[in-house]
Amino acid sequence: MGFRDEFKHEMQNLKKDIEKEVHKGWKIDYKGHCIEVVNKMKEEMLIIDGVIVDANKRKSIFSHLLPYIRLSGILTLKDGKTHKVSVKIGGYISLNCIIKMDNETIMNESEKLEFLPWEHKEKIIPFIQKQVQENNRIVDEYLPDDDYFFGTDKPRLNPGLFDLIINEPKTPFFVSKLMKLFKDQLENPTVKARKATYDQIIFDHIAIYRDEIIQELGQLAFDERVLQQEALWLLEHAAHRDVVKFAILVLGFTNCEEYQELLYTIGLHDEFTAYAIFAIRSGGKGVNDQIWKLVQSVQGLGKMTAIEQVEAKTPEMKYWLLTKGCENRRLIDFIALRCATKGELDVALYEKKISKELYTGAATIIVGLLDESNPDGIDNYPYAGIVLTRFLHHAHTHCETLEDFYPIIKISEYINAEEEIWEGRLNEQWKQHERTALQEAVQPFINNPEWSKLAMNILQAGEQVDFQAIEIARFYQLDITTQLSELLKKEPTNSVLFFSIMETKEQQSIKDLCAFAQSSFSLSSLSIDEQNCLEIIMQDLYPFEGIGVSLIQAALESENENLRWHALNILTEWSPTFRQQPEIQQSIKMINTITKDKEERKLAKQLLL
């Protein structure tokens, strides 16, 4: 997020906090009549017996520089007499409300304006506890501070992902200031001291400074009881995720055995799993059991941390990692190697016979390891040769369906990759005779014509998108463009189809896909699925010069930053003929004028030269 966007985001959050704090109300019963005064950020109202009799509307928050405003109305009593009701309301430090009936004061009350950052917001820990009590797990990834953290108009990241990918510069002296304020809080835990610490925590992101904070907390010389007291206070009041994270780190420097269940509950949310495990480790007995419970319960990025931290001590635990550990295939890149290693996949597959469940689990892990985009892939696995060989051995027993066969084509693609790729592999962990043996072992499966027929039958049936059938058909170089087009009519926002059509590299199919997307999607109001589909097209359109020009034009005119960025980059790769078209030039000029992003403006200027 750029400086301007960050500033705008912070101002929006500040405005929301002020609005909630100044929203006050007073009521008084006067001889059977209800007189009510309501104070809001941009409006004050006098309400008599449910009817608004006077109101003051403000055009901006700066109008509060006027210290007091006055409201008035007429109240008619049962005897027919009328009385003037007058209200004086305002103040800076305290909000004062004076109500007079004629000249007699019937109310004079004052409410202090404290602007405590945790007030008027849903607290995070009770929110998590309620979900767990009702469902025994987290069913909604949402957190109450999502709008505060991401902004109301920005996409949300999967819980825990922000901590992994954040790459922002550090604020000078952030940690030293935080620790000084926290020491003040420990010595004198007043509302003022706690507010100062809280404000400093949410000034930046704890994830950036986690290691430094852990180091500083380790040097604190305070009574453990006091540390726990203030950590628990922060957890109880936390309405911001970074406060939860800081509090858990503090708790981790105490003997928190008595709070293991609380930490486990918090750790069920992937945003906090890594922090909860840090604190759980200081809990004494049963630490590994608690982490193992998290391994089996969390479904997102928290599972990666939990698997990394757990010790698989029993055969049952190892079997679970191999059969259930990679069930969430979204995380396969992160956890396939961990499950294979901690579950001892090489040992499990060395048995003469294995269960179908183990075969299926091993297949999932192997596909994850063989994914080219996986930085912790098969080339980092020391038992790759043994595992692939033994898996093919068991495939003679268990390979019955297209899903069973799919990992075999991935093994074939890997083992039969170009020779220059294998030169590097053979210099590291592989031997030529191992590769040759695998090539011979996989070939009988590949030569069986039933698999290509089965894949084609599934695609021709056209009942649903089957990614594995598509991949197998592509492996056998079958022409499936007609089948993909028919499926696209049924599922127009299925990103698998967009990816598969782009992977055909067939120009007419890609041209038709661009036209389909432009006619089917409204670029001014894209759903998340539609945006994903368009990004798949745009990121693979670079080599196909001249295809999808009108889609690029539409992307340039859209409000979607990612699509504009791809469109500008594509035009820099293509010959100048396309960027020089009058309509495209006009769109680029508009981007250059309105964009707040420096890199986008730089690209636009480059294309205008």
C-alpha cells in the first residue's frame, strides 16, 4: 500500500473511531413526556415524544471546532400550556448536555471523551470463542477488525498470509518505544498506560518486528504474575489482531500451563496459530499433544506451522500426516514436504502392501512435491527416488481410477524432463540408474490406452469440470478445445477452464476466450471469480501479440489495478503498433493523469513516448 493509500486508510479508521466515541444520547422524563438528545459526528437532534423537533447537521467534522450548539423545541403539557425546551450540547474533553425547560435546568450531564482504541468495537477473543463453542472449530475466516486492517474496499488475504508475505520497511525505534511503554504499563497498569501501549502496538504490524519483540521480552525482569495479568488484559480488550499477537507473545514468556485451552482455542484461527504455538510451548506437560490437536483441527496456513512444530511420535500420528495432512490442497505447496518427512513416507511405502487410503494420501503428497511452482518440492526431498519407485510398485494394486492415475503422469513428466534439467539433478541427489529404472517402471502405465479414453469420455460427457481429466488429455496431446468450450458455457467463471484453454497455446482458442470474457464479464463490477479468470488470461497473453487487443483496451479503462498493470505490461512487450492506436493512447493518457501509483504512472509514460 502506497503512502497516500496508507494515509487515507488511517484517516478512515480514525474517523470511524471518533464517530463511535461522540455518538452519545441522553433521555429524561418530564411530566410524562420523553425528551431525548442525540449527538452524532455530523448531527445533533432534539426528540420530544419520538418526534424530531430540531436538528443541526454538520457538513464536516471540522465544524466541531465550534464548542457548543443549541437546539430548541416546544412541549405542550396536558393542561394545554406550552413550554420552550432548549438544549446546549458540546465540549472538547467532555461532552456536556444541558436541557432547560423555559429557564429551569432539568438536566446537566457530562460524559468524558476518552477515545480508547478498544472501545465501541467487537472484541476478537470472544468472537473466536463463540465460533469454537458453537462449532468446535473456526467456520468463518473473517475477523472483527478486517475493515480496520485491510480497508473497506480492499481484498482480504487468507488468515496468516499477511504475516508471511509482508515486506514493508521498519519504523525506526518502534520496538524500543513499544517496550518502554509496556514496561510503564507493567509498573503502573492504569487506563492511560494501557492505552499508550495499545496505541503503539496498532501503529504498525507486529509481524515485521516479531523476532525483535521476542528478544526484548526475553530480557524483561518482571514478576511473572504481572506479565500474565497484563497479557490477559490485552487479550480481553483486544479489538485489533496485532494486539492479540503481542499479548500471546508476552504470555509465552510465562508458565502458561493454566491457559493452554485458551491458547488452543485462539490457535484454531489461522491468523494466530503460529503465535499460539509459541506460547503453548511454555506450558509444561502435554505441549506436543496440544500442538497435535491444532495439526488435526486447523485448515489453513496455521496447519503449516503446526505440522512444522509438532513431533510425530507415534505410528498413528505418522499415518495421519500421510493420509490426512494434505487434504487441504490449497496448502499443498507448503506442507507436502513436511508431511512426507515427518510422516516418513519412504518407510510407509516400503511395506509390501499398503492400504488404499495410504496410496491416495501418498498420491496427493507426491503431486504436491512434483508441482514445479513448489519451492519445497521433490528436488529438496532426499528420499525422492525411493518414494517414487515404491509408489509405482503399489500403483499396480491400487491404480483403478483416473484420480489414481493422475500422479503417474506427473511422475512421467518429471522423470522424462529435458536432459539439461536432469544434468543438474544428476549432479545433486539422483543417479542415472535410478532415473532409468523409474522411466522403465512408469512406461507400462503410460502405454495403457484406457486412461486417455477414460479422460476423453469424462470430458465429452461434459457434466462437470474435471481438472485431472483435462490434464491427462493434454498429456496425451488430445484435441479438447471443443469440450473446453462447451464446459465454459456451463461454468463461465471456472478458473480451471480459463487456465486449461490458455495452456493449449492454440491462438484461435485464446482469441475466442478473450472475446468470451469481454462479452460475459462487466469490468466495472467484477466478482472475485471473474477477476481471477481475467487475470489468468492477462498473465499468459504476453506471447500472443495482437490477440485480445479489445480486452486489453477494456482492462486499461477498468478500475481494477491488477488488470491495468497487466495490460500496460503486455503493451510494453508487444510492438509499438498496438500502443499507438488512438483509443489505446487515450486510455494510457487517462491512466497517466489519474493514477496514484508511481510504477503504473512510470509504465504509462513509457508507453506514451
